[in-house]
Amino acid sequence: MNYLDAAMPEISAGVRDYVAACERECAQVFAALDEIENYNTQKVLLAFQRHRVALRHFAPTNGYGYDDIGRDTLDRLYADVFGAEDALVRPQIASGTHALALCLQGLTRPGGKLLAASGRPYDTLEQVIGISGEPGMGSLRDYGVEYDEVELTPDGHIDVAGVLDKLDEHTQLVTIQRSRGYAWRPCLSVDEIGEVARAIHARRPDVCVMVDNCYGEFTRLQEPTELGADVIAGSLIKNPGGGMAPTGGYIAGKRKYVELVSYRLTSPGIGREVGSYGASYRPFYQGLFMAPHVTMQAVKTSALAARVFGGLGYDVNPAYDAPREDIIQAIRFGDADKLIRFVQAIQLASPVDSEALPEPWDMPGYQDQVIMAAGTFVSGASIELSADSPIRPPYIAYMQGALTYAHGRLGIMCALERLGGISPSKA
Ligand SMILES: *Cc1c(COP(=O)(O)O)cnc(C)c1O
């Protein structure tokens, strides 16, 4: 046995050769991704230099955290990188859902209306909005904020006429989800999101357009805030944390909106002025610096998976050579057993908890049972190689992440073995 395979099923020659052949076919796709990484690395580096990032910015703080220079500089750095007026970047934001909920709550008022322009939002937001869950938990609905949604068109685009049609005098906030999430649909491109934002503003300049930017950061040259979106939000244990941030979330956008969100984050009147962090801010800075690279390691892993599984006849979304706006690869297994085997293989190929075989479970905030593989250094960090899937037909696995492409590639080979290997003739 090769020492590289010691923690996983032995990788057969058939699998090795097949994956190597797929990889060669990805060469042009990878070269284009390298260009994006080069551009974004320079963008981030120049921002670090403009803000004169220095050792003192990494120092921990305590108490109220007034004038916390590490916190405040990190805010300005994110704003700069995302082409936004302002940003809030906080370890106290517990997750992506928390960052998005702060926006939904901070940017709507009783009697107002939230409009989802890309169909039903991410599962965990349903209870925040009050689409599902018990009344009385403090959802937007409990606070008298109405909700409406416009389905995507059959080919996966925003129905702009439909959205404009539903804008009325009560509409305060329009939300758009960039990534596919747990849906078999294309990502929305930043260009399309920008066009929709401009169309909404042409009709109603006072309506805030927010984008769930989870998984989208650094996959393209520009972020939605550079093209007309008012606010974006996401998780630091996904792309922008670069695999280094131990926790946290961010919000970036127009100054007046970021300020309103800051009053939800702490309290009205206090906003961004307080909030200390007793550990070093270094991982947040270093993670942002690494994010353009790490994101592309993950995107390359996804493209390879698409080529590998697509080549075996599974439906994959997106195709290996299709444009990508997030790090997710969806693979349709059509069979619960294969789906579970695939997700378990990703866990077996992990550096942490490699022998803990995941099982479907009832996860808080999700409607169906979910199976998750996350043998990660940062608990649940999906910028690290991971897979998660609701257990529902047609049994689609959503895989994402990989701190290094070489590791992502091993995970894919492990999955092929667990699904029965490749006969040498196929390779
Ligand atoms: C991950 C994700 C969320 C929620 O983030 P959590 O950190 O899991 O709470 C919301 N929207 C999208 C598109 C996501 O990918």
C-alpha cells in the first residue's frame, strides 16, 4: 500500500489513471481559474498595503473594545476588497445564517416587505423570515414584515419583469442568492445580479438590494457590491476566511445600510463601536490574504469532480467547463445509498476525524434529514473539503471546498473507490 492511501481505501490503478486523464482535460479550465486567482491576489495585496496592515492589527483586545484597531482595520480592508463603502467583519457573527439574518432584520421595518428575487432562499433563512417554523420565535413575520418571492425562470435566471412587477410601496428589501445552495440550478453571475440591482434601483432607488454572497467570494473578478448590489453578506468559515478564520461572518455595502445592520449586531446607538476579541485577529487577516488562492483550490477540486463524475454518466451541475460563481459541485446520484457512500468517502479522506462515518441526521434549521462530511480543522468549515446533502430524491450530493487541490483530488479518488472503482478499460 502506498503511504498516501493509508487512511483510505487503497486507490486502484484504474481510478488513478482515470482521474489523471480527467485532470489533463481540465488544463484549460484550470488556466482560466489561475488568471482569476492572480487578479484577486493582487487586489487583496494592494488593499493590505493601502491600509498599512501591521503587526499591531493582530493584537487581541478585551472589554468593550473601543477603538479596537484590529477590528476596525479589518472592516476597512473588507470594504476595500469588496468595492464597498463600509463593512462589518466580526468573530461574534456566528455563521453565514447569522450574518444574513442581521441584514434581513436590520434592513426591514414593521409594515414593510421582503422580496426574494431568486426563489426560495437558503433553508436556514426560512425560519428567520417566517416561511416555516413556529410563530413567536421572532421571525420577520412576527414583526409584521411581509414576504414574497419570485421564482427563477426555467433556465435559472432572475425573472426581472416579475421582480419589478412585485415591487410596491411597502417593499424595503430585495434579496438575491448568488450560489446554488441546495438547489439544482446554476449560480447567478455577478453580472446578472448587477443588472437586476440596477433595474430595481431605476424603479425604486430606496429599495435595498442584498445578496447572499456565501460561497461566491473570489470566484470571479468582481463582487456584487462592485456592480450595483447595496449589501452582501457571508461566512468567514467559507471562502473569505481562506481556511484560517476560526469563526465569524461579514457584511459589506453602502454605509447607511451597514450602519443599520450594526445596530442589530450590537444595539441601536452603539452599533459597531463595541466588540472585543480575546484571541489574535491574525487568522482573519491571513485568511483574507489566502482566500483568492484557497478559493481556487476548491473551485479546481469541484471542476475535477464534475469531469470525473460527469465522465461516468452522472448528471453534474455545473459541467466541468461551465463558468463558476461558487465553490459547490452538485452530483446527482439518484440513489440514497450511492449518495451516502459518496459523502462518507469524503469523510474517510479527511485529515481530521477520518474514521467517524457520517450518518443522516435531523439538523437544526433544515427541513429534511441531512448527511454531512466535514473532517475539518475548523468545525463545519465548508471551505475545507466537505460534502453535505439533504436526504431527498433525486439524491444530489453537494461537495465543496479543499484547502489544497491535491487533497480534493484524493477525496475524489476515495469516492470512486467507495462507489466500486473504475475498470481499467474506462481509464
Ligand atoms: C452556507 C450558506 C448559508 C448559511 O451559512 P451558515 O454558515 O451555514 O449558516 C446561506 N446561504 C448560502 C448560499 C450558503 O452557502
